[in-house]
Amino acid sequence: MRNRRFVAAAAVLFSLAVLAACSSDPDPGPDESSEKRTEEPAPAAMPFGATSTCSEILDVPEDERLEKVEGLLIGAHGFSDDSDTQTFIDDWCATSSDSLMSTWTAYVEANRERLVYAFENADGYTYTIDVAVPDGIEVSRDVASQKPGEVELTASYPITATVENTTEGRDTPYSALGLMPVWAPGSDVCAQAHEQLLLETDYEVNGYCRVGVTELAVLDREPRENGQFGGGRATLLAGETVQLGPTDGSFAPTERASIALVVSEESEERVAEQLRSPAFWTLVERQEGSGDGGPGCSSSAGLGTWWTLTSTATGATVCTPR
């Protein structure tokens, strides 16, 4: 009997020892899975946007890049459904580290249609003019100053141009130059405009028209001591190239030219749409008095006569008879 009690007591002691040993196992350390759950998430990639560079577009899946870039450029100056966006992306990634929008602005300016023309005036002075054909024409309306049933539409557009004095060894007088948008026969603009033009090739009335001529001046960039702007530069030094721009009437620098046309309210929407898209642009030189015809045909407008130099039209020059 005493032996049985001894065996039972020993068994109890053994069990207690085992439990004590288990409870004294070394600390296994922190739960690794718990650590992973508390780690800070990786920062999300910034979405591709107007200020992104080309390297960032590589994060966009290849089949989505074109649509992504075009979506950002909608509404940007110079962008349209006809824009070759893929060529722009290729050029951008090959040559520029600038942002999407700044690169697009430079791309549009570099690829704008230009009128470049070298000519000699009636006194034998020679010049070369370079004009970026305007785009981004904006149209505004005014009814407050018009009689019932009429509205005045004003089309405004940017102009960037230069003229170079190429007369060897001589200073030259600035030859007054202008830029004239022209609209096609049958357009609502021509139905409303009063200044009809003729075609040089046959001098028959054909319905082309203009709304006005924008004179390009060598503008003062800083006002004089009295705060007023001068009347523009009158002389170009030998070999000098100067910037030209539209004048606001006081010869203060201005980025945009404007022309206005009073139309019926019924035709307003159609005329406004057509004002944004002239058929072509004509570069003209002003001759005081009757002149001798100059290198082209004439288009009377205000003081003196505007003689056609060149245009973006093909096959014909628009002008009025002499």
C-alpha cells in the first residue's frame, strides 16, 4: 500500500515538473506576421498628369499611353482631333525632360505654319518677314452697344512675327506690314461682311472677303518717362531683326490682334464658328497713296493701299482691283 502511494506521488511530481519545464521555454520572439501587418504601406505612385515628364509615362501601360496624353491635352492651345499625338510623344521622349504641358506648348509653336517672305520695296530696300500663322482664334460677343437683332462679334488671335533688314550696309525705314485673314465664298462671314475681295488671276468678283487688316508694328516694349508708349520704331539698323506685333492703338505691346464684325443674331452662331477658321491668311504691305502696284495686287483698307505680298492660299492671291 505504501508503495502504491509512493508511485502515485512520483507521478504527480513528474507531471508538475513537465509543466514547469514547458512554461519556462525561452521567448520565441515577436510574431513576424504581426510585424508585417503593422508596416507602413508603400506610397502610391503619383498619377500621370500635365506636369509629369516623359519618363513617368512609362509607368502607364503602353496600350493606354496615347489615350492618357490626349485626355490631358484636350483644351490645350493648338490641340485638335487632327493632332498627331503619337509623333509628339515620340519627339518628347527623345528630346525633352520638361513636363508634358510645357513641351506641348513648345511643340505647337515649332510646328505652326509660317509665312516667310523676302521682298524689295519701291525704294530698293530689302526685308525678310517671318510670321507664325495665327491659331487659337477666340470669339467674343457684345449686344449692349448694338441695335435689336444685331450682335458684334470680335475675333482675337495671337501674332508672333519678325522682320529682318537685309539691305546690305544700310539702315532702312520700317516698311508697314499687315496680316489679313480671308474667308471663303458662300460663307456666312462673307454674307455679313462688306469688304469683298477679288481674285488676282481673273479680276472677277468671286465672293472671297476679309473683315479687317491687322497692322504689324515695331512696338516699344517699355513706356517713356511720361508713361506713354511711342509710335513704334521707324528705322531698322543694317542687319537688324526685330519683333513685330499688333498695336492696340497706343502702340503699347499686346499679344493678340482683334477684328470685329456686326452680324444678325440669327446668324451669330454660324458666323462665330467660321470666324475661328479663315480660308487662308495674306501678308500685305501698306503703300501710301496710289503706289505703283508693288510686288502684288492691292486691297484698299483705310489710309493708303495694302499690297499683297504672299499668302497661305495655293493657286491664287486675293485682292481688290487697282
